[in-house]
Amino acid sequence: QAVKQKEQTLNNLKALNAEQEKDVQRVRQRDKLLKKAELMKKKLPWLKYDAKKEQFQKVQEEEKIFKKKMDDAAKIWQDAKAPIEGLKKEKTTITSSMKKITNQINQNTNKRREVTDDEIQLSARLKTTLDDIEHLKRHEKNLQQKISKAKEGLAAAEREFQDLQPYEPPRDEMTQLTNDIGHKICGINDLKQRRKEKEWQLSQERENLRKCSDRLMQMESKNNKLLQALQRAGAERINEAYSWVQNNKNMFRGEVYGPVLLEVNVQSKTHAGYLESHVPNYIWRSFITQNASDRDLLVRQLKQYGTPILNYTGGNSIMCEPLNITPEV
């Protein structure tokens, strides 16, 4: 029984030893591989160096080959350069010659054009000259005909002159004409004098007209101020009424005055204050007529403006100039 156990144990140990031998073998193999790897690591730079060296040698060989090719190409270039330079010079010469030929052709073309233009002008001038010659020939022929007619007329006039009686100048008629001319000259002088007088009168009339215009402008300025005063006093449309009366004077039979404020000229402030206090307000903005028809016309036309109309029947005439009241002494 004990032997069997020992055998069993021995077998187990042998099996375990066999397994451990495998492990030992693997460890040894691993160590061997590690050593080999270490050796390969050490050899790797040298292998790389050998590879690079071999590559470098190949590059050197290729460089030598390319250098040789470059030398051959340079030699070929040097050999071919001389003909190329010659061709370039020849090309330059040919180009210069072509330019000269082109310029010459252009010059010849321009000269030909100028010659053609001159030919056309000369042809036109020749035609004009021929026409002038023909015209001169016709003119000469006409002159010859006129000369012939003139000679015939001269001969006829000479014959008539020989047949005429001796000429006696009309002295009486010449004397009469001389007197008439003297009278005409005197009349012209009188007319000049009268013209000067008329011009002087015209200048005087123009001066008077200018003075009247200035005075009228002054009056209009004064009237505008008075009309504005009436507007402020309540007659809002007095300007329109005044303008209508001034623009339609041809429609009235008699003279129309107004507004009354424009017709009154009081220099004294005392008198003016007296009038303002005693005369009703509507009187100042009223228009004054001298007959019933003018009054009716104004009533119809100025009704829209609210302007009073007064008809004066106290006499045959009314004072045309504004009333001037002398100031108190």
C-alpha cells in the first residue's frame, strides 16, 4: 500500500517535473529570445548604417552618372550654343530688315495716297480751269457782241449828234431851281429849329411827368397808411373797395371820392382831434358820389365790402383838391 502511494507520488512528481521542465524550457527559450532581441537591438543601428551606406553609395553612383550626363549636356549645349547665337544674330538682322521694309512699304503707301490725292485735286483743278476757259470764251464772245452793238450804237449816236441843233443851257430854269433850293434849305433850317424847340418841350414834359409820378407815389404811400388805419378801425375790406373804385372810374358819370379819410388833410392836431370826436366813424370809410346813378352802382358793387355810400347833391361841383385847413395861430 505504501509502495503504491509512493509510486503514485513519484508519478505525480514526475508529471509535475515534466510540466516544470516545459516551463523551464519555455523560460530558457524566452531568455534566449531576449538575448537574441538584445543582440538584434545592438545590431539594428549597424544594419541601418549599412542600409544607409548602401543607399548613399547608390546615390553617389547616380550622382556620378547624372554629373556625367550634365557634362555631356553642357558639352552638347556649348557645341549648339554657337549656331544658336548665329541664328539669333541672323534673326535680329532679318527683323531689322523686315522693319525697314515695312517702314518703306508704309512710306510708299503714304506717298502713293498723297500722289493719288494730288492727282484728284489736279484733276478737279484742271476741270475747273477748263470750265473757266469755256466761261471766258463765252464771256469774250458776249463782249465781242456787246462791243459790236456798242460800235453800232456809237455810230448811230454820232449820226444823231451830227443831226442835233447846238445846245443852249436853260438859264431861266436853272435860276428858278437855285431859288427853290435856297427856299428848301431855309425851310429845313426852320424845321431843325422847331425840332429843337419840340425836343426841349418834350424834356420839360418828361420832367413834369417825373415830378407828378413822384408826387403820386407819395400820395399813394400816404393813402396806403390811411387805408391800413381804416382796416384797424373795423373796415376790413376797405382796400378791396378802394381798388375796385380806382380800377373802374370809367364806369362813373361823375367824380367819385373816398374813402373820406383819404380826402381830408388836416395839418393841425387840434383840428384833427376835433374832427375825430365829432364826425361819425362810418363817415371816414364812406365813398361820395355826385349823382344817383353812380350811387346806385357803388351800392351794388361795394355791398359785399360793407362800405357806406354817400351822395352829395348840395351843388354842381365839389372841391377836387383835398381840404387844407390852416393851423391855429
